[in-house]
Amino acid sequence: MTLPRIVSQSEWTEAHRAHLASEKAFMRQRDALAEARRNLPWVKVEKDYVFQTPNGPARLGDLFQGRSQLIIYHFMMAPGDPHRCPGCSFLCDHIDGANQHLRQHDVSLVVVSRAPLADIAPFKARMGWAFDWVSSEGSDFNADYKVSFSDEQIAAGTAVYNFAPLRGSSRELPGLTVFYKDAAGDIFCTFQVRSRGGDPLIGAYHYLDLTPKGRNEPGRGNLSDWVRLHDDYEGGSRQGCHCGP
């Protein structure tokens, strides 16, 4: 780490005051981007998806739990795959704190994986998470929302992720999908977040962005190389996350 210039208090104050103008401009740009996002067109969900939950089968509409807005986080966990993604887990470590407030503001948040509940439940218990986590095993949900891909799609180059041809050969990738349910019970997909689009939901990153060393990550291909499952920081092997660009 190369240290910046060391200056007097008055010069420090002037430099930081000038920088504050850029911070404020960025904040206004972010507000404008959020407004533009809310004004994007929606698409109606026509398929009847069924998920496996600890309380039995549930349809997509049931996951709203009486609210009109639903955020689904697609956690990378395929049936039979023993890998537990540190990157997905890093984001999920931030859900429970936010969730207690989201529920009071007409938003339900549910995590979905293709793995069966028998695989999901022990890992959720190990991590100490309270959010709802259901299985989409046996449905087209992951494929339709382009976070799971077949070997045939990958081989043919027809897989699409984040509105572009899939780079690499991962059969499972992360993301968020947002839905709205109207008074008639019709459901609409309103927005999708893929790849690094979930970055704003990882609060730890934004604490790090305030510090002199920042995220201190080696490069684009290893965005979360330092991240481990939160119970694996003391001892155990280093687990990097390679969840896409």
C-alpha cells in the first residue's frame, strides 16, 4: 500500500470538502438510477411454479406471505453438489438484519436453491440464518430465470446470464429476482440483478470502501477471494469464491 500525501489539517479539510461534492453527486445519480429502475416495464409470470418448503409445497404466490413485493435470492446450490458458495453466503449473512425491516415495508425476501431441503436445512442451521430458504428442485424456475444451465446449453453456447451470453462453464450462478403481486393475484417480474449487481446488498463491502485499503482484492477474477464461510475464518482451508464476473 502506497501512502498518500500527508498534509496539514487545513489542506486535509479542503481536499475532503471538495471530495464531498463528488459523493453528493454520486448519491443523486444513484437516486435517479433507482427511480429509473422503478419505471422499467414488467412482465407477467404465466407459469405456475411450485417450491418445496419446510411447511410443504408452496406456489410462487405463497412466497409473498401476504405482501405485495417479493425479492428472491438465487443461492448457488445444486442437487448433490457438496460445495457451499462463500460468495452467496457472504451476501446471505446480510439478509436477516435487513429482513426484520423489509417485512414491515411490504417486502418478503426468500432464498431459493435447486438443492433439496435435506441439503439446505443443515447448512442453514450451521450458518445460523433465520430467513426463509426453499427448494426449486423439480421445477423450471432456475432455468427460466437464467441462473441454472444445462450442459447442453453450455456446450451449444446458448446459455444466457445477465442479458448476455454466458461466459465460462458454471451450471449455477447467483442473482436476485424481484416480483410484484397485484390485488387480483397476478404476479409480475419487475427486475433482475445478476453478477456484481448484488454488490450493494453486501454491507461489509461498503464498510471496507471507507477504509484506506478498501476491499483489497487482487483482481476482477477473484472479487471475493478472501471471503470464507463465516464459521471458517479461524482454521480450516482458504475458500475463495468464483461466482462469475
